[in-house]
Amino acid sequence: DLSHIDYILYYEIFDNDLVSIDLGLNVKQFDGEITVSYDPEEELSQTETKDFSGFVPLAYGRAEAGLPFTGLSVFFEGSFLAIDDSKVQDYQVGVAWELIDNLAVDVAVKAGYRSMVLELDDVDDITTDIDASGPFAGIQVHF
């Protein structure tokens, strides 16, 4: 069980109907529990549980390029950190189709690929090599 909340502060470098670029800082707040079981034989079994919580600062970037008059766009959004042998990365790449675009609300359908890698090397007595990656689809509402 490893949940997280993202707090993202960014500066919009460039933004128009065709291209959007943002750069900033992402702070991930992790909170969870890691359980490891080892059973070399059925008679000898070991289980250890370790609570894990904390804040991890990451560099943040986002870029989107749209196709004029279609509502279609391609995007990349990612957060990265690498220190010594530890690495945290969370990125997604995909396509979006904007269904509604007006002053009150924007609604888009998104699909793509997302990857979250958490490689920790003895951080708070925890060493991990977690890779949660795969396709995604969703609806984005921006107001």
C-alpha cells in the first residue's frame, strides 16, 4: 500500500492555442506500508512490515502541442529526481481530445502511457525497486 499526493508549483513559460510549456517543482507526499514475506520452506516463514511516509521534491515539466481546429493534442508531463543510487520518476505521455472549450469549463478525454518508478537505496532503512507502468485513459475537467 503506497499512496501519494502531488503538490505542484509551476510557471507557465509559454501558452497559446498550439503550444504550452510549464516548468516547476513537484512535492510528492508518500504515505503507506510495505510488507515483505519470505517463505523458503513452508515451515519457516518470515514477514516484515515497514511504514513509509515523507515528502520527496522533484523537478516538474509539462509540454503540450495542439493540432489547429481539431481539438486534438499530444502531451508530456513528468516529475524526476535522482540522487546517488535513488531515483523517483513519474511521467505520462499521450493524446487528448478537447470536447468542451469555453470560458466556464474545459473538458477533455485523455489516453496514453504512464510510468511511475520508485528506486530507493537505503532511504529511512528502505530499499525499493517499484515500477508501476501501463496505459491509462481518463476525463479532465478544468474550470
